[in-house]
Amino acid sequence: MTWLIGVPFRARGSRLVWMYYVVDEARDDVHAVRAAMERAYSAQEKRARGAMSAATEPLKIQRLLQDAIGRVTLDAGQP
């Protein structure tokens, strides 16, 4: 399965910024979130984000679905 995981961060001035991570071949949402968080908090991502800090908003977890003719849609699944 392929997942799209949105991770919230706070920029200077309290502006909310969402970073999205596409995770392939995760067994379920728990494994997808773990992979996304590992990426989000990697040294490379921290350097790219600069001074943004973690926000308290819940993650956005969606499955990417592809139909027989290749159209991609998002399935919100669990809140």
C-alpha cells in the first residue's frame, strides 16, 4: 500500500506548515506513520526545515489508491 502522511510544523510567527511524505509498501497506517516520522526528523529534513518546530495538530493519514485505469485518489481511512 502507498500512504500520504501529513506532518504539521510551526514556522516563525506561529504559521502552520504541513510537510507531506509518500510512503510505499507500508503494511498499515502505523508503519506508514513510523516511516514518515523517521524521514521528517532525519538530519537532512531538519536542515531543510530550518527553525520550524513540531506542532500539536494531529497527523493527516491518507492512503493513495489507484484504480484499474490509473486514476489516483485519496482515502482518508481513519481520522
